Amino acid sequence: MSRSTLWSVVGVIVAIAIAWVIVNVIFSVLWFVAKLVVVLVVAVIVFFVLRRLFARSDG
């Protein structure tokens, strides 16, 4: 095996490792954003339900 072939193999392995880490970070961030959106939607729904309940009890 020549030296350039060895470096090519090492380069491919390093590229795969770096890509693996980057994809993990991207999916972690996307999962966090998705959870944040769901929490915001539920919070808005709960806010309007509570507002309606308290407005009804005051009137």
C-alpha cells in the first residue's frame, strides 16, 4: 500500500468521523427546536384556556 493510499484511507475515516459529529449536533439542535415549538404551542393553548375560564368566572 502506497503512502498516498494510506493517507486517503485516513482522510476518509476522519471525514466520516467529523460528519458523524456534525450530524449529531444538527439533529440535537433540531430536536431542541422542535420541542421548544411544541412547548410554545401548548403554552399558548393553556394561556387562552385559562384566560377564558377566568373571564367566565368574573362575569
